[in-house]
Amino acid sequence: MSDETPRYDFGPLKAKYGDLIVIELEGKTLAFKRLTKAQLTQMKTQINKKPDLVIDITINSCEFNCVLGSEHFKDLADRYPLAFCGNEDTKGVIDALMDLARGGAAGPSIRVE
Amino acid sequence: MPAIDLDDARAEHGRLIRVDLRGREYVFRPMALDEAQRVAERLDAAPEVALSTAIAAVRECYLATQVDDGYRSDTALFEEAAENFPLAFSAERGVCARLLRLASEQLADQVKEAISRWRGSERQLGSIAEDLLAFKEHQGGQASAKALAGALHVAEGLDTLKGLYKLHLSFMRALGKRRG
């Protein structure tokens, strides 16, 4: 018998949501769908209004977009908030979601001819 | 969904902006100066909807998307990309930022050209007033060479608070002389 945790089949989720951000924390797998334009706009508006609540706002965005393992989200976010909201030194789930919305960490390749 | 010939498009618009996003290419025309100005104003006026403003601005410049057999103008493909990768088109690090920067570079070139034409001309108070009026015209979206030169001259004056004060004073005096 193998000790390895059986890998989750993300096929149906990918078919439904497209690219996913998948993390594993304390042996629990969580998957997040991409942020929409409206969500990004709303998040920015909220952060502009209440910059002191940036951690809560970004974690809420992660929670809203959690499509797998959401039953573990609150507990994990409570214990490991930086895993989700990140900080200057460490990227969190929200940074990965932002990179996804940018088309990759480096963003699009643009050339002028 | 008409097919687009990139050579024809380049001939029409001068330059093309080609964006590779996840292996698919999207082609845009440069943003006109008055367009860029309007977009910049909207971005300043309503930062909370900056992303939507940026995407709308980029949509206006959209020309074509790479498909199997060439390039096609299909806004549905652009909308799909904007929905999937909205930040790729943002005014911060995305396509909109690049289009605005290109317009800004074009503006700077035009200003230099206008300044070189004006070099040697007398810069009296009356001409400063004209600069300010031209700048006002420039703010309204008319980017004539004279307006752009005026904009640059005013911008130089606005560089410091003292400069702003002096410029304002000159303007008021010049208007007083005109009226008097």
C-alpha cells in the first residue's frame, strides 16, 4: 500500500473554471479559480477605501474563489494568513491569483513594430 | 470576422503593438494623443474603475488576434482574453500602460519638434498667456503642435511652486494688459 496521498483529479474543475491555483497546506488541498475583472475592481476599491484591512480583503477574495477544500479555508486562513494574503517577502495565494490574471508572473510580452 | 493583413495595418497606423498572451498574439494600433489624454484623465478621475477604463481603452485599439490561418479581427477573442487575464491589459503594468507610454513618447517628440520651431521667438508675457490658453486647449483634447509646446512651457513653470506663482502672476498681468 502506498503512503502517498492520492492525487486529486482536477480535470473537471479545470474544465469548469480554467486555470487554477492549487496549494497544499497541512496535507489539505485547496484550489482557487481565477479572479474576474469585477472582483479585481471591487478588491482595489475596497483596499483604497480601507488600506488597513488589506489582509482581510485579500483573504476574503481568496475564500470567495476557493473551489476545492473550502471547508478547511477558514481554519487554515486563521492559522496561516500570510499563505493567502502574502507580504513583501513571501507571495501568497492572492499574488498567484494576480499573476494568473496578468497572464503569468511577467505579464504579457509586448513588442512595438 | 475579417482577416487582417498586418502589413496593411502597419501602413495604416504607422506602428503596431503585438502582445503575446499565453501563446496567442493580439495586435493593437497605437493610441491617438487625444485618446490617450482622455484615458489618462479618466484613470485619474476614477481610480476605482481604472481596470475597466484600461480594458475599454485597449479594446478601442484592438485590431486582430492570431488564429490558425493568420490574423482576424474578432472582438470576441479580445473579450475572452480580457475576461481571463484582465490585469494583462491594465494601466499599471499591462497593455494599456504601454499604449499610454507610446502616446506619451509621441507627444514628447511632437513637443520637441514644436519647441524647435519656436526657438528664437520672443517669449514675452503675452506669449506666456497664449501658452496657457494653448494648454487649456490641449487639456480639451486638441493636440496641435502649438498647444503641445504651450503645455510643455506651462509644465516647466509648474515644476516648482515658485515657478507656478510666477507663471500665474505673468498670466494675470498679461490678461490685464490685454484688457487694458
